[in-house]
Amino acid sequence: MEAAYYIKKEDLKVHCQLCPDNCVIANGKRGACKVRKNIEGTLIAENYGLVSAIHTDPIEKKPLYHFYPGKPVLSLGTAGCNLHCLFCQNFDISQSTVDELTLYSLSPGEAVEKALQIPDNIGIAYTYNEPIIWYEYVRDTAVLVHNKGLKNIMVTNGYINPAPLEELLPLIDAFSVDLKAFTETFYRKITKSKLHPVLEALKIIRSHKKHLEITNLVIPGLNDNERDFEQMTDWVSEELGTDTVFHISRYFPAWKLTNPPTPVKTLKRFYDIAAKKLDYVYLGNVSPYETGQDTVCPECGKTVIKRTGYHTEITGLDSNGNCRYCGHHILDYIK
């Protein structure tokens, strides 16, 4: 399929304008994402309708803790990514072209039919690799998902230009965005991208009142500086709101990065820092019996959702998402 958001240039070159890489691609070559290819002056989305992974996951795995807790979601992935994070756990698909993987065809209509066959399923999550570079497929599928009364979820790095993001926003109900660090140096050296566009995307998502949860993977020696983390949580609080759901996740060695796993004591220290600014802070990739996974009412301090791993039990919310103990509104998406 012909890609969206590009312009033709001289000598059969094309200028992709989907993400802040803004690749100028010569004839026969691909962009940095590995899946948008210039064929005779036309930019082709090679991964359209091609799936590398399909699973039914608990919504908490995305991670989304405040969006229909306890519900399943059909999760789809493809090939490629516009970032090149040295610690990527899914590097086998994110850093591959469509020619290097075993993929199978799944049209937007077929994806929706699969979603409808899953009992109690809330919709489709575009995940595993970066859905931004699956833009055309996500857009077309999301329309059909909404037509069937289901929800669309993007698990994303947020590295997208404003115009394509604005077009996509009416179709996406919830975003789980990785905010990988709070320094341009980290983004440039470790992900081969830039921080500023991600911050701008977060502000756009929030301004459109879309459900938003943020995840920060804490990597020893790379983004575990307390001052930088405090600046990050200050920014989230001030620019996105104190009710922004914030996940602090434990790193384990993957792909090209061999740094040791994040000490749990570091995560707990960061949890305490974030909890001073934000109402809803969670720890991820830790033992199911560690603290920091339950939802606590910021008004009265009562536990309203209990979690053990991916098992979720709503204990203190009414059907409108209000705290049963004090009436404070916590969840918009519960039924």
C-alpha cells in the first residue's frame, strides 16, 4: 500500500514526514524504520496487513491499569520500528524488515473478526513493535474497530509528527507511551532518536483528553539519575496533570545492552519521588508480591483495585469508577 505522509522529490527520492526522523529515501531504499520503502518514487508501507505476533493479553500487560481493568484485549504486532533502542526486548521483530521475518496476512476486517470472537474483549491493541510505523494499517483497522463498538489502544514510543498524530487521535481510545528518559543525550545515544518530539506528542494526546498512561523503564547507569527522574515527574505533573498514570518499570538485559537488572530498591526510591507529584504511580516487572501495583484512592488512601501479577480484583470502586469509601472519581473506563 502507498504510505501516507510523504512528498516526492527530485531523482525519484521521497521525503517521509510520518515521524521526526523525516527520512529522505532514495529509490529502492527504506527509511530508518525498515518498513517504508521507496519504489520508483512512491513510498510503500511494506508491512500493511502483515502480522508478526497476535495474542490475547490482559489489558494490564500493555501496561494500562486505569483502562477497563481486568479485561482482555487482542494484541497485534508487525515488523520495524522508528527507534533503535539498545535494550529492546522485541528486537527480533522491531529491528527487522518484512523480508527477514515470517509474517502472515491479516486484513483490517479479519483483525476485527478475531477481536469479536474473544469473550469480553474490549478491542485491539497495536503493540509488540512500534505501531506508528504501521500507520496505515492501524488507521484502517481502527475505523472498523470503532464501527463494531470496540476500543483501540496504541502501545507506542510517541515518536510521531503532529499532523499524523492529530489525524489518528479520533480513532485511538487509549495510549500507553514509553517515556524512555528525560535527557536528549539518552534518546540520541541509546534510542537513536530525540526526546522533544515525544514530549510534544504527549501534550497533544493529553490536550485531546485521550486516556494516557506513561511507562519509564529505569536502566542502571543510563537513566537512573534521581535529579533527571525528578525533573521528569515534575514535567508530567505540570504539563499533563497530577492524575496522569505513571508506571516505573524494572529493566532486564536485552539485545545489545548488558547492564545489570535494576535494583528493586532503586525502583522503590523512584516510586517515592514520583508519588510526591502524581496520584497514580505503579511498579512494573517486579515480583507480584512487591508493593506498588495496587490502585489507592489519592483522596482517602483506601485500596480500590488489588493486583497480583496480571490478576486484577476491583474491590473499592462503584460502577461509575468512584471510590466506594469517599466518592472520589478514579476511573473513566471501568464497565
